Amino acid sequence: MNAADPIIRLHKINKSFGTFRALTSVSLTIAAGEKVVILGPSGSGKSTLLRTINRLEPIDSGTITIDGRNLNDPGEDINRIRMEVGMVFQSFNLFRHKTVLENLTLAPIKLKGMARGQAEALAMVLLDKVGMGDRASHYPIQLSGGQQQRVAIARALAMEPKIMLFDEPTSALDPEMINEVLEVMVALAREGMTMAVVTHEMGFAREVADRVIFMDAGAIVEEGTPTDFFTSPKTPRGQQFLKQIL
Amino acid sequence: MPEPEITKIEVGDGAAIPSPDDRGLVSAWWIALLGAIGLLIALPLIKPDPYLRILKFVPDGILITFEVTVLSISLAIVIGLLTGLGRISRNRFINLAASLYVEVVRGIPLLVQLFYIYYALGRFVRVPDLVAAVIAMAFCYGAYMGEVFRAGIKSIDHGQTEASLSLGFNHRQTMAYVILPQAWRTILPPVGNEFIALLKDTSLVSILAVADILRRGREYASESFNYFETYTMIALIYLLITLVLSKLISIMEYRLSHYERR
């Protein structure tokens, strides 16, 4: 696929929670294979924006197109689209009643009709990739936060998605566990996965992002390459944000 | 990061199911159990007439009591699951119907419901007394059970639902594969409570010509005039059954919690 093809296209998205306007006319396109990091102060709408992409957050108005399919179209099966969009959450959300291996095999078996043996083989490849192959028979509660998050990434990958969304994947982790998760994400980025990442990890943004989106008060204020944004932010709000975090 | 506490639901008026750390209740359980067994053995030995006679006459009813209990609870669990799902449904009509059912049932004494359903059914169809009793018990306990299921489902962290949806599961699959298997663990103690409460409440069906433990006892007592002795034995039999059941349920609960242990 041509790297310039937009695989995600958000057009004039509006979203309110009661009287609070979470997103105001936000438009964003992400090309296949592109890695986009979304930054911004808390409450700026970055997580909400990410969650509209797989419609975990329904929108009030606007259009969302994923891989050429319109999410608002009633004829479109949202569940089929979600199969192609993996998501990693701040709080991991591993299925607590399933082992690590079962967390990875549940969706491929039930949704794709994959044979158990094949699903387990795929799961083991992915678990090895995130360094969790030796914990396949453990339950989530027996793992550290960093380990749970690596399993959660592998679980999303088990559906072989075209896009991966990360919603503050390291924010709930103890500092010493952040790197093990970021390393997995960096490796995934190197393999050419399309990624949209909401994070506070500026090092990750600098190293991996093709493009940085800076949001404030429900709107995209500024976007550009990480080098441009981190060295010479164009807007006063961007400058202020960087001053606060660096 | 500390793991979130597992939500425990405490509902119902069934016998207390002692958690292993509740020392007071655990020793009370042993004392009550040994006391009940001891008396059930000692009394007939010391005074065979009437205690041994009672012990020979009444147990026919135990089977009936169990039959009514097991049939009612099975039906009540099905009704309860549907009601619980109905109570959290986003379909307003289904939600209202389920809520109305719960409100109405909770507001009417069980004994009145028993009579009502028994005689209401009797106007239209002729059903065996036992069937009428089971339907009435299940109708009533289905509402209680509905609240237990609703609380159990609601106790599962919303992140589990989001993770499931994000993989491509629809709401029904999410309920079946992710939420209910976890909710079951939370629900089991209150369901166990309801089971024991229901077993005790089946004594009410003795009024409907169903030959349960209490009915057998009343028959014996009214013939022999040994009221005190008969009801002593009946109370001991019920006590023994509920004590054993509460233990079995707490063992089951422990088994089901395997994924919560580090």
C-alpha cells in the first residue's frame, strides 16, 4: 500500500459530554504506516479523539472513514471494522478470568473461526515477541503492570489489525516498567504498523512519531514533525505546554 | 499498581456463608453442625418414642423439599438472568418490563404470592400442586435473583467491556464470553444465599398440599399430638441441611476464584 493513502480520515468531528464540548470540528488524516503521536494537556480531548476512531466514543457529528469504510454508515458493521483496529488501554483491561494465552486466542477463535491450534501458535509467536512467552499459562492478576500491558498489546495484535490505537499505554505504570512497554511499541513501529498514540512520553514521540499532533481545549492547535514541534513550536499554547513538561 | 478490590455483593437473608477468615462464624458453624447432628442422633436413642418415629416419618418430605428447591432455583436463575439483563437493557420497554416485575414481586409477601399464583393458575389450568408451588417460588425468587445478576454484571469494570468491543465482539458476545463468566464469581455467594433462603421458604408450600418436610411434620404432629418433639426434629433437620449447603457453597466459591489468586 502506498504510504500516502489515508487509512484513517476524520472530518469535522464534534463531540460533547452534556454541556462540555470535548471535540470541536476536529479533522485528521493518518496515512497507512504512519505513526502519529497525540499530545496535549489533560482534558484537551486527545483520548476522546482516539476513542472516536473505533467508535468506543460515539460522535455527535462529522464523518470517520477507516480503510475506505464509513463508520457512520448504518450498513457498515462496526464490529468488522473494530477487528482491524487494535486498541491498547491505560488500564490494560486484560480479561481477568482468562489465562494470558486465552486472552490472545479468544477473539481469533470466536470472531475469525480460527482453529484452536492455529490461534495458540499465533499467540505464542506474539507472546514471544513481547517477551511474555514464558507466562502463557498465568492469569493477569499474577503479572506486573508492565507485563499485563505487553500482553494487552499482543492480544490486540492477535487479531492482525491494520491500525493500532494506544490510549496512554504507560500512564498507569510504575516508572521502572515504562520502558519495557515502550520498547515493544518501538519494535511494532519499526515493522511498519499504522499507529495513533496518546502519550506523555516525549522521548517516545521524538523517536518514533512521523507527526506530532498537539491538542488543547478539544481542538488540534498545532501539528508537525517531532523535531519542529519540540524545537520550535509555532503557537503560544504549544510553547507553554512544552515549557511545562520539559 | 495495586489490583482493584473484587466487589462483594451482600444480598439476601439466607444463612450466613462463613468466609474462612471469619473465625467467629466458622466456629459457630462447627458448634451448630455438631450440635444438630448430636441431637438428631441422641434424642431418638434416648427417647425412641416419639423421636425415632418422627425421624422415620418425616424424611420422606426431605426429597420433596429438595425437589421444590432445586426446580425453583433453576427456573429462578433463568428468570433472574433475563430480568437482570432486562434491568440493564438500553431498550426502554424491556427495561421497564423487568423493573416493573421486580417492583411488584418485591412488594408482595411470598405467602400471598404463593396463594395467588396457586389459585390463579387453578382457574385456568389444572396443574399438580408441586408444579404450581415451583412456578410460584421461581416467579418470586426470579425477581430477587434478577437484582443479584444486575449487581453482579454492574460490578465488572467497564474496561472489560471496552476491551472486548475493541476486539470486534458485539454486545451479546461480550456479555457471554467476558462479563458473565466474571460476574458469576461475584454472583455466586448471593446466589448461594438465595438458594438457602429459598430452601427455607419452601416450608411455605406445605400449605399448598405439597408433602415437604414441614407438611410431613404437621401430619405427624396432628395425629400424635407430639407438637414440641416434632417441631424440634424438623428444626434440626432444616438446620443440618442449611449448614451443609452453606459449606458446599463456600467451597464452590473458593474453587471458582482460582483466577483471583496470585
